[in-house]
Amino acid sequence: MTTTEVRYDRLLPAEFDARLATAPVAYVPVGSLEWHSAHLPYGVDTDKATAICERAAAAHGGIVLPGSPWGFMQGSWRGATHPGLRPETIFNLYADVLRGLSTVGFKAAIVVSGHWTTKQTIPISCALEQVRHETGLRGLVTFDGSDDDCGFDPELGLDMDHAGALETSVYGALFPENVHLDRLSALDLSDLPGEECHLTRSGIQGRNPQHATDFERGRWHVDEVVKLLGEAAARLLS
């Protein structure tokens, strides 16, 4: 946790006004309610995006909205995974959210998706573009790492998997108390790394987290993304 309060819902009016005047950028973390095998909770995507946004705002200025699990999911494919919202609902929801941020006085918005699907980021990007035309609100929509489609430069090596060693390392760097690698001992992980998480028996896509999880590597990933978000905020406000 950061020591500086940056959360929209926890700020008092005077502190909110001061942060808004100093850096009128809103961070909008978006995730999912998705099964991440047996060792991680359903809120992984939302939790890590929110925590990264909080660190970026504490280091570089800005205000963080409450993390939202409401994005896109292709059906309830495993366990208690919530099927999410339709793309048109996502578009309308985040258009209203972003429009409201402009009304409040924000000049820029950075949406960070901890759930890696363009079916989530594209509707939000379209909403941001519409609101930019309406209000002048500048912004960015990105995953919390490197990706060709909607993320930071793949050359930076900030890759992500699904509940594998990479995502477990990042999440564990933020919430070590919520990682339970011992729960994987009863699962068949012989089909890893897998092409897609929904095709593996364990729901993991990536290297075996039992053997390859590295919280130090996760902390490096978080620090790099926080730095990139700060640079993005500075560009948007310049």
C-alpha cells in the first residue's frame, strides 16, 4: 500500500482539490471476475490494475478511481468466472465514466486493464475517443504490461500470462498473502504452458507457477509499469 492517499473514494474535499489542481489525471483500473486456477483469487485482474494505478498516482500525481471488475469475458468458461458485460454496455458505461471525469475537472484519463483482452480495451478506447471529441479529455487505454495490441512496447519485456509464473509473480509482489501455491499440488499441470488458459486443465497459461514464480521479478514489472504510467500522464498533461 502507498502512504499517500490517492483513492478518489477516500480523499477528503481539500485533498481531492489539491491533487486535482496539481495533476488533473484520473487512473481508471479495470479488471474482471475470472478464475485464475486454484492458487489465486477471482479478483486478480482488478486488484493488480488498481494497486499499480495507486502506485503511479502516489509517485507521479493524479487520482485513482475504485477498481472495477466490469469488463468483457467470453462466457462463464470455468468455475465462478463472471461472464462480464456486452461490448456495447462496456462502451456506454465507460463513456459515462470518462465524460463525468471531464465534468469534475480532470484533463486526462489513463485506463489500465488487468484483464488482457482487446474485447475489453477496444470498447473503452472507443468510448475515450468519443469523449475526447466531446470534451477534450485526453487519455490512454493500456494493459498492465507489454502487448502488441493494447499495451506497452513488447521490447520492454513486461509480458504477462494467465495465472502462470508471470502473473503470479506480479500479483504476489503486490499481494503475497493472497497467493497459495500449495493449492496447485493436487492439480495436473502436465499440459503447461498451454496455448490458451481455457484449454488447459488447470486454467493456467504459462510456466508452472510452483517452480517459476519470482516475486522480485514481479516487483520489477510493477516498478517499470508505474514509471511508464507516470511518463504517459506527463505527456497527456503537457
